[in-house]
Amino acid sequence: MSINIRWFPPAWFQIKTSKKVIHIDPAYLKKYYKNYPKKIEFSSWPNPIDGLPEKDLEKADVILVTHHHKDHCKSVTVNRLLKRDSSIVAPKRCSKELGKNIRCIMPEDEIKIDNIRIKAVEAYNIKRGNKNKISHRKGVGVGYIINVEGRSIYHAGDTDFIPEMMEHGKIDMALLPIGGRGFTMNLTEAVQASIMIKPKAVIPMHRFEADPQEFKKQVENKSDIKVAALQIGEVHHLK
């Protein structure tokens, strides 16, 4: 059976397996979409609630949050997805927004929730030139490598192209930011990261004005990696 991976901006993914539903970075809904290119078409969405179809708000068995910034960590959205027995995993700094009933995690921590193995990995910005401000400092946020039903899925979080990416091992699907702006790696760096990580497939996220089709073209021209440049709410079937 395939694993269904659905994308919502900026870095929110719903991963649905045969038995579990995992949400990563559920945050802004309609408010955030205003920052996206006007060519995105919402009119085909049935019964939108806050910009998100009700049918896509599947309750979560596991919620993973990469860091405390509001476009990744939003209590109103997390609470909407909770079931009685949902597990929330996040860095300690997220507790201010999400409360104390979270399972705190740091880079290199590994945990298991039922049949899901989760490893937190580094996600941070690298200081460039004379720029003193760093949006994501090392050790504050994380990325996640999720092993479920024989597949490994890497959600990079908000990060630059960092050397720790060489250590991730076999990855089936990489979820990588491409938008730049000083918050994450840009498109060119994301192409380089893809080629180094060597996943079977990549889904671009945290895009801003970056062209996902250009990212797809460059990655696929330089490697055997397949790129799924998803529209908002679209599902990729990882087999």
C-alpha cells in the first residue's frame, strides 16, 4: 500500500499510512496563503474553512513540529487536529505556544510511537558574510526523519544546506525548502542538497517566489531523483 503525502503551505504535510495519520508543522491556513502567487487557484476547493477543505482536516495520531515560529507552530491548528490519544512531538521552545503536554525533542533524539520511528536532526541557518541576524540557530529547531511502513521520509524543517545532511542515510522522500529569503536554503542550494541526500523523490516546500517547476527541471536534469511539485492540497503517493 502506498503512503499518501499531502502538502499545504508553507511546510505543512499530512502523511497518511494504512494505520496512522501524521501531521508535520500544521500552522497557518487561509491567512498564510495570501503570501503565495496569485496563480494558485482555490475555487475548486469544496466548502473551504479558513482556506482548508474540511475533508482534509483528518485528525492526527502524531503531530510533529520543527520549531516555534508561527508559520510552523500554531496551537489553534494543532488543537483542531488532536484526538484523545494524539502524540505531539516538538522542540522545548514550542511549549510556550502548544502547552506542556508535548514530547520535547532535540537534534539526534530518536523515539518510537507505535510502529513509527522518528529521529530529530539538525535544521539551522548558516551565517553569511556580514549578516548578523540568523533566523534559525543551531540546536533550537529540528528536522525529522520518519521511518514508517518500510519507507523513510525526511522533513528538513527551516534550514540551509548544511553538512549534517550527508549523514541521513537512505531516504525515500525528502521534503525540502526552496524559498530562500534568508530563512531557508534557496532553489539552487536545494538542488545541491537533493543531489547530496540522494532520495528517491523530493517535494519542494517553503517556496515563496521560488518556481517549483524550475526546481523540478534542475533536479531531474542532474540526477535520477523525481520531483513532485505539488499544488496546495495535492497528494503524492509514495509507493
